[in-house]
Amino acid sequence: MSENHPWFQKLPQGYQDFLQSIDDFFQQTYSSLPDHSLFQPTFPVYISEENQQWRADVELPGVKKSQIKLDIYNQSIRIQVIEQEQTVINDEQAGRTEQYAAKSVRERILYVPFTFHEKDVKASYTNGLLTIQIPHNRKQITIE
């Protein structure tokens, strides 16, 4: 912080207060960033194509199947993991109950390099691994 520098003490008090407020602002903002959903860690995805099939393996350790939501768009699949937490605090002495709820959503969009129909998509979830499979009938064109 600024007050640790020798030149800081030579400044008038008004400047010191101003610089200290800027330092405090950035320190408070930085400390709250990891809690913001924008900065939540994403989940690893491994994509492969073998035997006329596109496959995505998504690692979701500790996530329940009921927390996962899959949406299909034109040539993409959106994976959402919805985490909800509720806390109830009973204060019998004060005769009051407090309830807190928090919800966070992590998501990732996977782009599929061909068109497909929703009915062709197969998804399974076992032991923290979500597997999405889509068959494809792409043919390579020979260049003459």
C-alpha cells in the first residue's frame, strides 16, 4: 500500500487520505472478485471424434445429476451447473429466525462442427463424468 513508501509521508494529509481511499477501494474489490460468478472456475471438457461420433467428456466432480442442465442450440450445447445453498439460523433467545439463500451458475458452451438433431444427442452422467455423444455422417471431399 502507499503508506509504506517514504514519499507518502511527505504528502499533505488530504492527498494521503485520497490515496488511501484508492488503495482501500482496489483491495476491497480484489478480495470480492473470486466470489463473483463471472470468475467462478469453469469445468474441464475433453472433445474427441472417433468412429463417426463426436464425444465430449465433461468433468464435474461433486456435482449431482439434478444440478446439471443441458440446452441444445443450432450447432452448440450449453452445459449449466446450478448450485444452490440455503442457511437457516434459529436464535431462540431473540426469538428470530434468519434465512439466507445463495445461487451460482457455472456454464460452458460447446460448439459442434456439424449440424445435428436433438433426438440424436445422447448424454449420461456417472461418477462425476458427463458424457455427451452425437453421431455424424460427415464425408471428406477429395481434392483433385
